[in-house]
Amino acid sequence: MPDPAPLGTMPGRDSPLPDALTGHWVDTRAPLAIRPFLKLARIERPIGWWLLLMPCWWAAGLAAIAAGQPYPNPWHCLLFFVGAVLMRGAGCTFNDIIDRKLDAEVARTRGRPLPSGQVTAKAAALFMIAQALAGLVVLMQFNRFTIILGIASLAIVAIYPFMKRITNMPQFVLGLAFSWGGLMGWSAVFGRLDPPAYLIYAAAIAWTVGYDTIYAMQDLEDDVIAGIRSSARYFGDHTREAVALCFALAVLLTGTAIWLVGGGPAAWLGFAAFALHLGRQVTRINGASAPEALRIFRSNRDAGLLLAAGLALDAASRGWF
């Protein structure tokens, strides 16, 4: 991990943050006036909304198989995509408002717009409200049960930023919030929740704890100094075993959900690819540098897409034969 810079030094307004994609258009072409707000929403770090989106698409695929539909509802999948970008942005903005003092003590985060002084807390709050209202418009396109379910998730989102101060497992609370789409993707089709929805939600929670523990490995040294708690600190030398357990639980629960909906060969093929991908990640954890931990973490987008593709193809194959 790079040595922390002195607290008085910050990346410049135009500098990419350490875990942002290199050469992203936010850092190279976006107007300077709105660049800090795009960074508040993590637009230059799309992995977050991908990971928020995956449980939505998994559940939509499971629901399509269970309902005998030839494919996951395209309109629902588009809404989930737009909603994931908006609500991930709103959640990150809220998190940055709450954590602005802590972020100033961590090398990876002290260049964010709030701790670096590029944006005021008031402006950030107004931006957060605007994103949340846009997300509400998206949510209102679903059935009544799903609308209520989506609003209920805000309680978890609201408490998450405080968890790193009071628990060694803030990643679990993140999982509760980031996996909520596993419930909504199902309820959007059936207007209720059934065992496969609960199972894929639980699977996504275990997956989130695993991948976010890998992500937290980047900040181990600074987290100790700042007093920030995380699963990576808690697991310590047993991080690989803990992540392996989380991923194994995610695989077990996902497989059970597929079995309950009567998944066919394509679903099980996507499931196998997902499981193998997670297993490969576990073998790379020990001794991983901060950049390598970030690469492993980001690869979870591909793991999630493999499973989503398998479920979608399984639904489609039933319409072919």
C-alpha cells in the first residue's frame, strides 16, 4: 500500500482518485464545475453500481425462469440499471457527508470532494436529495409492493455510514443494503416475496461481505490509524479463509435458489462459472498488494454477469424448445 500522504496534501481538483478508473471521462472531459459532483456520485468508479445492479438482475432472471417467461423483463432490467446508478450515487454522497472527517485521515479517500474542500456539505446534501428524488421517479414505475419494498431499504442505507464506528463488520450492513435488489427483482414480477428471493438476497449478502472485505484490504494501515473498523481488520491473518467461507455460502444459497425455480442447463452453467470465478479470487488474496486487492474486487462485476447471463439464457432456452 502506498505511504499515506501528509494530511495537508490533497490530490488536485483535476486529479483522479486512487481507486478511480484511469483516464475516465469524468477526469478528462467533464466540465470542471460539475466534476466534483460526478465524483461524489462515483461516476468514475462504475464498479459500485454494477455490484448494486447484479442482485437485481439475478432475481429478475430467477423470476423469469419461475414464471415461464422467455427472458427477464427488459423494462425492469433497464429501470434497475438506472436506479442502481442513481441510488448508488445518492448513497455514496450521503456516506461522504457523514464520513468527511474520517476520509481526511485515509490516504485513499482524503482527495474526495468533501474532505479536500472542492464541495461544501450543503451543496453535497442538495445533490444527494436530487439523486434520491430521481431514484424515486424510477421506483414509482414498479408495482405497489416493490415501491414499498424499495422505500424500506432506505433505513439500512441511512445507518450504514455509522457502522464502521461501532462494529467490526460494517460489510455485513453494506450487504443488507447492496443486496436489496435480490428482493426487488423478484417482487417486480410477482408482487410478493417467495423463498427463491430470500435465498438470492442472502446469497448476495454473503457475496458482498466477501468482496468488500477484499476491498477493505486496501486501507488496513490507515484504518488502524484512523480507528476505522472493517472486516479486513477483524479477520486479520484469516482473511482468505473468511472470504472463502462467505463465497462458499453465496454459492450454496444461489444454487438452492436455482434448484427451487427449476433452473436448467444454462442456469447451472452460469452458476458454475460464477462459483469458479469466486474460487479463483480466493486463491489470489494472500499477500495481495493494494492495487491487486482492487483488481480482485473489481473482477466481481464479471462474476456477477456470468451468473446473470446464465439465468437469462436459461429462461430464453425454454422459449426455443
